[in-house]
Amino acid sequence: MLTPFHLAYNVSDLAAARDFYGRVLGGEEGRSTETWVDFSFFGHQISLHLGEPFKTSATGKVGDHMVPMPHLGVVLQLEDWRALAEKLTKEGIDFVLPPTVRFEGQPGEQWTMFFYDPSGNPIEVKGFADMEQVFTA
């Protein structure tokens, strides 16, 4: 059984973060104060604090793509990933890497998408048809 991780990072606007992580991504809001808010991020705990978001740059080479580093993310069952990809597309999310499959037909075949939250924090969401393939080389 996997256990939830906890990750705390900065956002520049709590109202925009609440809308994005709550309404757009479907996270359940937890505890909060005037300067931070907790969310369930697909069953994991994230704490969003007012402050300067971390600096990122497209230095991560994955296949033919350069992706933002550092980034946070989550791995979903493919059916859930597809539903989220459709929702984000309908929301008009400006994808860094639009929903796509990579390593097709190879061990570790996965679907992925990259996008930014309203504060510029990069997020990757992966989808696997077979969760046993997540760590396959």
C-alpha cells in the first residue's frame, strides 16, 4: 500500500490556487489560514503557502521533449488520466506538453501532460494502463 506524500510550496495568490487546485483539479480543501491552504492532491497532501514560487527551467530531457524542472506530479490510472486530460482541455489549460503517449509499445508506456498552476508551478500528470509498469525500465 502506498502512503501519501506531503509537499509544501509557494503560490502567489491563494484565491487563484484555491480555484485551480479545488475546482479545476478536483482537490478537496483541508486546513487553512490567511497565508496557506492544504489540499488533497489526488490523495496526497500539498500545502500552498503565500510566497515566491520556485524557479524552474526547461532542462529535463525526456524523449524528444524538454520539460520544466523541478516539477511535481502524480501518476493516475489511465481512465482517470483521460478524464482529467479532457477536463483540463475544456478548461482551456495552456499545456507545456499536451496530453500525449510516450514510450508507446515499450516497457513503462505512459501518457503524460505538463501544465502550470496559476503561480507558474509546473505539474506533470502521468497515466498508466498497467500500474505495475510505473517502475519498469
